[in-house]
Amino acid sequence: MGGFSIWHWLVVGVIVLLLFGKGRFSDMMGDVAKGIKSFKKGMSEEDEPAAPTPPPTRLQQQPPMDPNPDSNLQPMQDDRPRS
């Protein structure tokens, strides 16, 4: 009851062929093969040493910010209505 027999797989295969057709199915498999080939080619190209990259430039050192020179600073007044 839990396993699939050969007949189940044959029915699934026939349904897939009816839905996609012989031409579409073979086209899809060809596209998959092309994708695998291009992936392998990309992986082999990655092994080649790349041109050396220049070291990153350092950001200019900025002087620290001075605190506000105004000595008359007061905390902000609470303007919420009192209940």
C-alpha cells in the first residue's frame, strides 16, 4: 500500500508525456543539459587566478566632533497636557 509499483510509474510517465508532449519534454531535457554544461564551465573558469585587486583605499581621518559650545543649554520643556 505504501510503495509505488511499475504500473504507477508508467501511468505517471504517460500523463507527463501527454501534458508536455514528446517535443517539449526533449527540449526541456536539452535545456537542462545546457544548463549543467554552462555551470561546469563556470566552475572551471573560477579556478583560474584572477587579476590582483588593488588594496582598498582608507577613509580620511576626520577630527572628533566638538561638543556644543553654548553653555546656556537647557533641557526641553515637557509640553504634554497634565491630567
